[in-house]
Amino acid sequence: MNKEIRMETWFMNTCKIREANAHLAALHRRVAELEERLEAAENTVREQAESLIRKDDQLRTATQEITEAKDREISYLHEKLCHSEETIHKFQHTVKEKDALLGQLRHRCQLLDNICKSRPLLDKMLSHMAEAERMGPVVDLGETAINSSLTDGESSCSPNRVANHKDFSLSEDDLDDQELDGVVFGTTV
């Protein structure tokens, strides 16, 4: 019986050993499978990390290029703004000068308008004065002797000077101005 018990014990132990071996083999396969999965996961994580690093480098480079382009654009626009402001100041100065010139020209134009409005009156007055000069002095018989003493010299109203009636009240400047009678007045800028 002992033998049987030993056999039985041996058989049970052998079964247990087989079961344990099978269990160990299954565990070993499971560990190998998990190690393969872990390695695959590590490879995936490593590849993703490398991809993220590459993308990060690309994004950093793109951001740097965009920043540099933005800075160049800002610099260009600032320079253009400064140039535009200078141009505006020049134009404002020119406008002020032109406004001052316009003020002067308006005043001169007003003077010329006034002169032109007064011209017919002046022409009429000169015409009347010339006519009065041509008529000569009023002769009164009682005063002939008195007048003859007053007109010993040549008078501006004497008949001898009637032909040259323009000398009546005109200075040399007035004579020069008479040459301009036919000239149309205009302004130049």
C-alpha cells in the first residue's frame, strides 16, 4: 500500500508539477506577450515623442519666420508712416504758404477791382479837366489888365498849352501809366 500511496503521491506530484509547469509556461508566454506589447508601446511613444519634437521644431521655426516677417513688415510700415508724416508736414507747410499767398493775392485783386471800378470816374474827371484847360481863362473886360499881369508867365490854362492838355495834372509816373491804358490787368502767381 505504501507503494500505491507513493505512486499515487508521485502521480499527484507529477500532475501538480505538470500543472505548475503548464502554468509557468503560460505565465512565461504572458510575460513575453506583455513585454512585446510594452516594447511596441515604448516604440510608439518614442516615435510619437520624436514626431512631436520634429513638429515642435518645425512650429518653432515657422513661428520665428513669422515673427521676423512681422518685424520686417512693422519696420517697413513704421518707415512708411514716418515718410508719410514728413510728406504731410511738407504739404501742410506748403498749404500755409499758399494760403498766405492767396491772402496777398486776394488783397491785390480787391485793390485792382477797386481801381477798375474807379477808373471810369477818374477818366471822366480827367476828361472834364482837359476840357476846362482847353477853354482857357475867363476874360472879363474890367479885369483884363489884372489878368494880363497875372498871366505874364505861361499858365497851365493858357491857350498855348491847350494842345498839350495832358500836362495839366500828370506827373511822369502818370504819363507812364497812360501807356498802360490799353493793357489788361492780370495776376501772376
